[in-house]
Amino acid sequence: MDEQQAIQRLKQGDISGLEFLVNHYQVKAVRTAYLITRDLGLAEDIVQDSFLLVNRSIRNFDSARPFEPWFTRSVINASVKTMQKSARQVEAGEEADESIFAELNSGFDSVEGQVESIEFQNQVWDAMQKLSPRQRAVIVQRYYLEMSEAEMARESGVAIGTVKWLLNAARQRLRGWLAERGDK
Amino acid sequence: MNGNRMKDALENITRRKIPDDINLWPRISVRLDKRKSLMQTLRARPLLMILIIVLIFLALTGVVYAIGRAAGYIPGVGIVDQSTPLRILAEPVSQTRDEITVTVKDAVLSSDESVIVFAIVFTGENKPDEKLSPLQDAICLSWPKLRLPDGTLLQINGGGGIGTYDGRLRYPPLPANTREATLIVPCIPYTKSGTLPENWELPLRFVPAPPNMTLIPVIEITPSPEPDFATGTATQNLLSITKVIDTGNSYILIGEFRLPAPPKAADWTVQPGIIKLSDANGQEISYEPPQDIDLPPPESPNAYVWTIKFSKGFAPPIRISYPYQYILSDSSHATYEFEFDAGSNPQEGQTWELNKEIQMAGHTITLVSIQALGTGYNFEFMSSDHSIGSVGVSIDGYTLIGGGGGGPDQPIGWEAGLNYAELPKGKLKVILSDLFILGETKISTIDWQP
């Protein structure tokens, strides 16, 4: 069975089509949700719900389009929405003033050269914690899913300029914190 | 930012936590089994069967109106979820310092969000300087936060309004038993840091909404598929109306425009145009975007959400026309390089009128001018045949820290701004790439009858 056949089967009510899609896309989907939610249990729940949504809405899906971007968008939106709704409040003093981000963003390349790979991963993980769910999502879309800015604009339903702005803001924050940690 | 390094880091982070052999299917299949089939349910509930037949009849007439109306519209606040009891602001709160007044005029707390309606009024000399630039000046970019009695801070989720200082702040929902909170305004947004009063704290008190509080129903519409006579299958109109609000003297419509994928384009986006409304007599109807409705995210992939408000008194039905234009990436990945001599000491505002014609991917672009601005340059381009949407600009050897662009709102021109840690000087290699080509403008329409 290939993807087109799986979708066709699912449209006809054959659940084996869904099983095929789950087997093919679950790992990347859970990893994507995890990068945004930072909670494995929550990420798995979101991906399960997203597949159940696929089962309910597959009849509206245009079979001429690739399945993965459509599904990934659903996972990203659900992850961001869940995080925003869960009201994970930032403790007073923990959040940084946005105006300092631009000042912190220089020197990232030199920091990159200095740190070991595993340490860099930990720094990225820690720095991403300080981004908002929406900013995390654009970083995940651009760097983990390797989407172009035009794809991101289309998938998010916003102008390409908005994506550039969001991405630039997220990058600046990330670079700032990475540079800050690298200096310590 | 080094993309490969970031990709590797993110990949390794997730691999450490989530193995390749993760298997969600058993849990998903259990949840699928728990769902009764539709026919099982219908056999058990004949009244539901009748209701569905009625809905199918309504669907055949064009649209299905939602039976459960969980959402309500409050003028000035927007659309709120009223499935659980609402809480509202007990009384407006206002503070004035140095002839600047910050007021919380209203608030509505629902199960899915907290909406704070606020205004900042400048009555004296202290006013925001519109010439300030976030790239060049130390300005306040912090939006107000909501502090709960236990000290936790809620960050803003969204908002909207008339300008920067009159509108709504949207926060996550407050716990059901929360009766008070404090709006923290660290500084007045988009003003120069340290010049105006900072660290405002406005205590807010919430009370249950009175039972007679009126919410205007928001009627949800599910668009019915339109038959495609060529294939015999049902397809959906690109344009759909998802919500209708009858405010008494006007209508508010919220809808979506779903983007069709262009043929043979891997990378594309769409430039939406300006919506036009006309009535049964062909008379153009004026409308405005409602200032108190923050657009919800699109409900379907590749979609734009739109909203319009227009007065009653037209000849129905009205026709909504939505123009759109594809912007396609240049599949040849053409680039163009040239040398630009900025000199050893370029001055702020210095402009080089170049009118340089450039050929890229079979299109002619004119680089009209380059202007030094702050720690960067502004490039002005023109495409005389209207065929180019934008082009990426970079200066070889310099790392961009910001930038932006405009257009193609003017008929044939657009700008690209580049900002660096320090202004690049001397002979610079400018590289043009990432061409976006404008496609044909098309119009999608839908008719609506109150």
C-alpha cells in the first residue's frame, strides 16, 4: 500500500489506511510536537488526537495534495494552541525584556565554534524553553522541518512578511540566549 | 544562524527522547473502537435520525447553520465562548501619571481566554514619537502582562484594536475561582525607554456576568460542497462564510479563502487582494473591517481568514469578490551579483541613484536607488512589467541582524531594507537571489443572502 492508496482506503472507511499513515508519520509528528510542547506525554496525546482528526476529516482532504504538510500543520497548530491554553505561566522575573534580545544576538557564530555538540544541544533546548509557543513553532518549521518561508506563510495563512518577522524575532531571541550562555 | 547545525541539534534532542520505534497505533485503535458507528447511534435514537434528515435538507439548500451556539459577540470585546459562566470587570480602572492615562475599560473572562479592553491616552507633551525605529532606538517592546494573586504572570496571546493604544489584550483563561488580578504595564509600548512613566500596576476585580447580559449570537455556518459538473464530484468553493453576526443595524461576516495549489510550483504563496461587495443591483456596498474582532486561525489548510462589517439596507443577495494573485518562487534559482561602492564614510540618508537594469530568470528588474539608513541600506526596486513580487538582497561577508520589505503595494515597485550590527562600508558585493514572480490575478466570488 502507498500513501495515495492509504488515503483512498481511509476515505472509504477502511481503518487500515489510517494505520499506514500512523506508521509512516507518527515519529516525526511526535518529535515536532515535543519540540513545541517540551512534554512527551502531551506530544503523544496531541499526535493521537491529530490522527483521530484525520480519520474524521479525511473526506475533505484533497488527494492531489501531499499528506504530510497538511498533517504536520495540524500537529503544529494543536501544539501551539495547547500550550497557549494550558496557561503555563512564566514566573515573575524569569521572562526577559524583549528589548534586550537585539543586543544579545551578536557573536553567535563564534559561540557555535566553541561549544561541543552535546552542550550545544542542551543550550538550544534551554534557549527554546524561553521562546513563546508560536516562536518555537516557527523555529521548528524552519530548522527541524526545513520548510521555506513561503511554505510557512502558506501553511500558517499569513503573509510572507509576517513569517520573516516572526522568524527573525525568534532567531534573535535564540541567538541572544545562546550567546549569553556561551559567554558564561 | 547555521541551519544545518540547528537541524542536527533539534534532531538529536528529539532522538534522545523519542525512539524510532515509538508506536501510537494501539492507543489510537482503542480510541477508534470506542466510537460507536453512526448507524448504531441512529438506530438507538430515532429523533436524532429525524434531526439529521432536516439538516440534510438544509444542506441541500446551501448551508448548514450550527444548532449549538456556544459563541457570542460582545461589541467592543469581540467573540467569546459562553459555554461556561462569564466573568466581567467589576468597574473600570484608571491611572494617570505625567499626563498619560492608562485605563482598563472592560474585561471578559471565559473558559478559553481572558480579554482585557484597555486604552492609553496622552493629554500632554508626552506622546509617542512615531519616528522611533525598533532597529535603531532603545524602545519599549514589552506588552502588558496579567499578574494573578499567586504571583504568576500571564503573557499576552494576541489582541487588536484601533492603533496601538486602544484595543484588546488577550491572555490565557484565568482559573475559575480567580476574582482579581493586576495588569502590569512595564512601559508604554513603542516609546523610548526611560522617557515616560514605567511600571504601572492596575488592580482589576472581576464579578460574575449578570444573567441578563446580552450576547449577540454568532451563527456558525458549514459550507456545503458545490457540485463539480465536469467530474460529477462535490468540491468546495475557494471562498466560504463561516460565521454571521446580526448586530441589529449591520452584519458582520467572517469567512475563509482556501488557496488552490498552483500547477508546477514547489514554493509559492498568495497575495490576497481587497474584497469587494456588491448587491443584487450591482451597487457597490461599502464595508469596514470590524475593529473589535480578532480573527480566529483558519480552520482549513492553506486558508486566509477575512471579516467584514456592512450596514443593512441593501438589495440581497450580496456578492463577495475576493481577488488573489499567486507569488511563485523562481524555479531556476537565478542569482545576480554586482559591486556597490558605498565609499569609506557613507552618511545617514545618503542616496545613490543607480537606475540599474538587471536581468534575472528572464525578467527585467530595475534597481532604482540605494540609501544608507542607520546601520544598513534600503534598496528600491522597480519591475516595469509588474512581473516581480520581491527579490532577496544580501551583502557578501556581512551577517544580517534585521530587515524588512514593502510591496508590491505600489503598482510596480518595492523596497528591501537590510540592517547590520555596523554599517558596511567601501566596495561591497551585493547579491540578489530568491526571486518571487507574480502570477495572474484571479477573483473568487460567493453570494450571501441574510
